Amino acid sequence: MEKLTIVANVTAKADQIDRVKAELKKLIDVTRAEEGCINYDLHQDNENPAHFLFYENWASHELWEAHMNSQHLKNYMAATDGAVELFTLNEMVQIA
């Protein structure tokens, strides 16, 4: 199977930016150590600090799905419950 690219956008509620950022940062080291994780890069928008973007590459869709079912992602969801305004996720394949 070909490599999977994930682009995940997280927009925190205006009064929850620091909370969401801290919880997102907790995901980085543990996720980068997961099987199949090629890169897992977190970005914050320069003009809208409430907007965060993960750019991820995974060796396969199955290994990314394992990440999505991981305990640390469940912990993140519980810790940020009610703090996220918008979440979008795109599963992509590099074509050039």
C-alpha cells in the first residue's frame, strides 16, 4: 500500500487556545514513536493562533488507523472536550 498523508486542522475556541496547544504538543513524541509514522508535524497559524495544523505521513492507512485508535489520542480527545471549535481531516496521497 502507498504512503498516506494526513492534513488535520484544529481550531480551538478563542478562550481555549493554550489548553488545546498544550494537549496537541503532548501527542508529538509519542506519535512519532509509533510504528509507521514517517513524520508528524504541528503548525500554528501566524495570523490566527487558534488554528493548528498537523501535517503527517504514514507508511500505510492501517498504521494510521492504529494511531487513530491509540490511548494517547483518546486522552487528547477527553482533555480537549468542549475546547475545539472546528476539526477537519483530509486523507491524501502524493501524486507528484
